[in-house]
Amino acid sequence: MFSESDILTLREKVKPYLTEKRYSHTLAVEKEAAYLGSIYLPEKIAELRVSALLHDVTKKCDFEKQLQYCSEFGIINSNYDMLSPKVFHAKTAAELIKRDFPGYATDEVVRGVRWHTTGREGMDLFESIVYLADYIEETRTFPECVALRDYFRRGIENGEDKTELLFRTMIRSFDNTIGELIGENAPIDPDTVGARNYFIRRTAG
């Protein structure tokens, strides 16, 4: 659906929405999404790259701006949401791209952006790739990210079943996130718990 020219144009269009550091991260997520797409969804590589390029377009906005976007786009937030400001950008970005990047805002692209932070119960392969690309892209230096990236790469190199490997990698990512939040005495998004349980069931099934 998207040509290489479309993607190159989008790279330039997203620059004003991102800090320099965030732009470097975004390009790394695009690269990782293309790599994961080559393994799992080769027919959707262009769409995955687009979703990766758009995933953080509201990340640099402060809490007040996030709330302004929520009001503008009709995003309803619970009391729980107000305790987890880090997850707002996924919601607001998913809506912003419909307005500011309409030519790129396909249903798949929007869903990839919407669920790239928390995951969700029943997340599909496209959403999983965008989520994982954001977590393990090559500029991530947090020990948990490095370890998970190495775990996935070794599994691919060793010829492990790629579906089972993806499920286990997703579970480990959610374990890391939940463990970090517990350590910070921070609330855990129910969607993250639902995503973890979903992949555990898929592994068991």
C-alpha cells in the first residue's frame, strides 16, 4: 500500500513532532519493525514501518497537552488512567495521526500505534510486531531490553519455532514491565496484564 517514497516523505513529516533523540529511536523502531516483519509479516513490511514512524508523535507532549488532546479527540479516561501518564501518548498519537497524517492512518497502522505501549488482550501479529520493535530496537541500552533482544535473536539464529519464540518474547517483555512497575510501586495497566495472560494462554494452547 505504501511506497518507499511515501515512507521517505513520512520520515521528514514526523520530525517536527519528535525530539532529536526520539527521532533516532523512531528510525530504529522502523528498522526493527522491518526486520520482524520480514520474519512474520513480509507482506506488511511497509505498513509496519509506517506505524513505527508514527508511534511516538505525541510522546514529547506534557501531561497538560496530553489531556488537551484527550478532550479534543474525545478520549475518555478513567481515574486509573490519570495515575499512568506514560500511557497517554499511545492513545493520543493514534488519534492525532488520523488528523495530521490521514494518508497513512489505515486501521492497522492506527492499531499498531494505539497498542505499542501497553499491549492488550487479543493483540494481533501486526500490533505485536510494532510493540516488540519499540521494546528491542538496537539503540535500547537498558539491561532488560538488551537481554530480550539477545534472547529473540538467539532464538531466530537457532531455528526455534518462530511463533512460540514470539509468544515467549512477548511474555518476557510484559514480565519486565510489570516487574518494573511493581518496583516503583506504580499502577499496572489492566491491558498489560490482559496481554500477558493472552500470550500465556497462546503458549499453553
